[in-house]
Amino acid sequence: MDPDQDRDAARVIDTFFRDSRLVSIPARQSKRLHVLREVRERCFAEDRDYPEKEVNMRLALVHPDVAALRRYLVDANLMSRSNGVYRRMM
């Protein structure tokens, strides 16, 4: 990322996170992508398989709408899903 993108990402993250919790999921896709990358880094730092139950537990620590976060992470190609097992991508 270039410095301008880094600043934009930091600004978005500061706006949508309070005390390590996601206040709301951004409606705008560009902002949501910054937030999803941050969620992935906070919740799924290790490159390994995550069963859906563990994914739900980890995401619940960040935001109550775990189903939306799971779907957005997969749709953004930040996580893959196969037979209820998730894995980091990129």
C-alpha cells in the first residue's frame, strides 16, 4: 500500500473500532474492505484451518453480527470456506 492508502485505512479503522470492538460494519465497500482486513488480522493471525464454530467465537469478540462478517470476509477473498472450514487468504 502507498502512504495515502495507509492513512486512509488507519482513519477508517479509527472511525469504526472502539476499545478493540467493531462499532458498526461500514456500508461503503472501500471502507468495509479496510475494516475486514483489520478483523482478519486481529482474529485470524495464523495461517491454518479454522472450524466455523471457532470462527464464530473469534468474530463475536469483535462484533455481534458474526454471520455478516463471515460472509463479507469470504466475499472479499480474505478468507476461504470449504465444508464449514475457513482459512486465511492472501
